[in-house]
Amino acid sequence: MIVKEEFLSKLRRFFNLNLYEVKIWAALLSRGVSTAGELSDIADVPRSRSYDVLETLEKKGFVVMKLGKPIKYLAVPPNEVLERVKKNVKEDAKSQIDRLEDLKSTDVINELNNLHSQGIELVEPSDLSGSLKGRHNLYNHLELMIRNAESTVTLMTTTQGFIRKIEGLKPAFEKIKKRGVKIRIAAPLTKDCDAAVKEMGTVAEIRHTESKARFCVIDGKELVFMVLNDSDVHPTYDVGIWVNTPFFASALESLFEQAWKAMKPAR
């Protein structure tokens, strides 16, 4: 059996299988039905391992063991395998989410919070900073900051950044709005933003600006600013700087306040 390494790598990645499993599975698909020994020879997998591999594939729903002697294995149609894998992934994800939700009501999370609180007390203010690499990490940290806001959220972003943030952070904005947090967003607003502006109109005060900047200030104490233009960088290479410093954050918010007065409200 001649199967390209690139194809086997894709199977491993998509179906979460090891090298022996993809080799045996591909060999069985090419034969339809076969014995463990035959598959071992075709796939170039040690015979001592082929039985274990086939047993694992059977448990995962990739193959069916036929009755009789010698024992033979039948390949499950790939489309059916795909549906089974999707089902298993959903069940595993739900199970893991349920376990994490249950953790909230245990002493474990309380002990972790106590450890963190004690540790923060020992940290110098100058150490409460860090770099955030990749847009996924940036947005995760932004969401954490926004959820913990007590009085104000000041956000300045690009046109596409505004649309992305409404898509990803709207639930967090809505929650803090109910707590009375004041939310202000400034961005270069175009027709592409119309839906996002309409969606956020009752949650945040939105104004148009020609300026190009990307930062978020929370309560005048904490901020994240992005160092690159999002239109010039791939999301995985985007970089932000997080700083917990009332001195710098309040100064930046004061500058924003002056610029905010000259901005036109979104229609």
C-alpha cells in the first residue's frame, strides 16, 4: 500500500490518531476486509502491535470485528466514521465542561483564588504587566478585563477591530452594562460597521474617529494597547501589551476624554 506521508499526517490531525492507527486504518480501507496479519504487512506495522491497534480502532468506531476464524476486520465507511468522531468530540467536550462547572462549587477553586490573592499582594506594581501574543490571547485577556470592570471601559479600535470585538465580546459588554459600567467605543465607522453599531447601540456609546489606535482602558487603572496595525499583521502574530498602572492608564484616558468631545456620535 502506497499512501503519502502528507495524507497520513492529515488523518492523524483530523481524527486524533497515532501513526500506527492511521496506517492500519488506511490499509483496511484499501482492502475493505482483512486479518490483522495482512494489515500488518500492508501497513508496515509490527504484527505484535496490529492487534492492539485494531482493538483501539474498534473502540473508536473505525472498524468492526467480524465473527469467525480467522478473525477479520471490516472498515466502517469514512462518512460514518466522521459522524462518530464528531459525536464523541461533542460528548467529551460536554463532559469536560460539566466537570469544570462543577469545580466552581468546590473548595479547590476557593483555595486557588486564595493562593492567587496572597501572591498578588507580594507582587510589585511594576511587575503587573506582560505581553500578549496572538489575537486569540489578546481577546481572552480583554474579556477578562472587561468582565471585571467596575466603573468605565474605554475602547479605541480600528474598523475591523470594532466588528470583531462586537462579535466576540458583546456578552461581556452586556453583563457589565447591567451593573452600571459606562462603556465608550471609538473607531473609524464605515458602512461595514452599521450592523455592529446597531447591535451595540443600547449597550455602549459609540463615536466615529479618523484616528488609528488600538487600546482599552479599564476603570482608569488598567490597560491593554496593541502595537501593530491589525490590517498589516496575521492574527497569530498580533501583539498587545498589558499594564496595570493607574498613572499611565488615567493619563491615557484623559487624552481620550479630550479627543472624545470632538468625535461624532454614531448614527
